Amino acid sequence: MPVMKGFPCVLLAAVSTCFEADECVTGPDRIVGTLLLQTGVDRSSRTPGAMSSPFGGPVLANVRNASVHVAKPFGPFKAEITMADFPSKPPVQLTTATTEESRQGTKLGKGLLTTEETALRLKGVFFSIPAEIGIADKTGSVLYATKSLMYTMHAHTHFYDAKSGERLGLIKIPTLWSLHSVFDLFSYEPVCPGQKADAELDEGGIPIYLYARITKWILTLKPYWKLERHNCDGSLSDFWEIRARYYLQIKGHYDINEQAGPIVGTIDSPWYFEKSDTYDGWAAKGIDRTFFAATLVLLDFAPPVPDG
């Protein structure tokens, strides 16, 4: 950003500021940009819609229009994930998925649909700060990873390509005032043209768009999650149901159903005792592999509780 000579300037960061009545950048969770405030200028010279600085001058640029840095890709995920004990086939019979292919809108990270039954293992990195998760295919190649932000009340976590470091999604808690465990998944591209970006920006002033929401229900006979997807008309609709396979189980065993229909995926805990969370996932043919990997992360974030 060029320096304005002849005027005292003040740099402010990590602010919560409304520039217009319907456009507000909020949150102490992250620094969304740097504002250059010019002082000593007559208020009458302000352009319409400009915000006054606390020092009497106008803001020369707001966060959305200022020159802000573009978020850099993450480095390659370095932890290894062992797959030698991964099961050779799904624990139950899977049915080819049909819902994803018929949906309008973009796929998460422009991911492709699976052409066969596909295996993935989620493995948390033991004692990592900030918390990290890797997701590998059956060969042990880590395809996806997550990195949580520190000092955030809403559990902001980036979901990214483990090899290129490209950001694919952002996960966060939409509200702290809910009896259910709820997590939202945001993408970096609109699901459909015209989708309104979230009020919060990602690092570097990058807009994010609601893609999916998982809700862990309480007071159910078996652990149950509802996974909703964002539609082109702006609504959320049921996409998958995830429920425990058995009423009583020591290890976690869960089936994914297409809207109370056939089973299109499974998620299982491979061990009774583990240093960090581990889930083995099987996706049927016709599923967005990237979104399925993100679903493993969402389930890990909203785990079953003793009351079901």
C-alpha cells in the first residue's frame, strides 16, 4: 500500500467495522486486513458511504477494496498415515450414490466423483499445536489435511489439499448458543452464481460461501447426524443422514444414508484405544471424494456423546 506523504497516518488491524448498513466485517478471531486512516482532512470531502476515522478523517479504503494480501497455500502435510491394517472391503454393502450427480452447483474444490468404492483414513496428528488432521487413501498417500487456528472461539479450521496446500474449505461453529453440536463448511467459490458471501472473510480478505452444515442431534436412541447442503435458491436441504450402526457399540461404527435411503458410505473406528482420533471411511461410487473427506472431519468435530 503506498504511503501518503504529508498526512499523519494510523494503521489499525483486527478491527470490527461496519462500512455500510448491510456490509459488516466482524470478529476478533482473525486479522482481516489493514486500514489506512488519513487524518486532518475536512469531513465534507468524504465520499458517500465512507467511514469516519476516530481521528476526524475518512477511511481511504475499506477491507473489501483495499490492497490486501492473498492467503498463501499451506505447506505440504508431513505426517505419515499407516494403512497396513486397513480393511480390504466396506463393512456393509454400499449402493451407488445418485444425489451428488443430480445436484446443481459446484463441487467442493471442483472435486471429481468416485468411479468405484473408495477408501480414506482420517488420522489426527498426536499432540500438534495447532491441531492438525491428515486424510490418506488406501495406498497411504495423504490427500487432504486440516489446520486449526489458535485463539478462536468458533473453532476455525482450514481444510486443504495436502500436496499443493490449496485451501478447499473453512470449518467453523456458526453459533455458540445451540443445544446441538453444529459445524458449517464453507467453500471459496459460490455453489451457484449469485450466492451471497458470508459476512466474515477468511485470512487475506478472501470471501467464503456456505457449502454444508452438520448437526449432531441429542436425545436419540442411536447417535445421529444430519448433513445439509446449500442450494442454489439459498436454502439448506437434507443431503445425508449419519447414524450409528448398532445400539450398543464400544468402537464407533456409522453408516451414511442418502436422505433415509440406501447406504452410500461408512465410517468406523479401527481401534479400541488410540492416541489420536482415527476413522476409516468407505465411499460408494458416485460421491464427491473431497466432500466425503470433509465429512470425516465434520464427524470428528461433532462426535457422539454418552446420551446418544
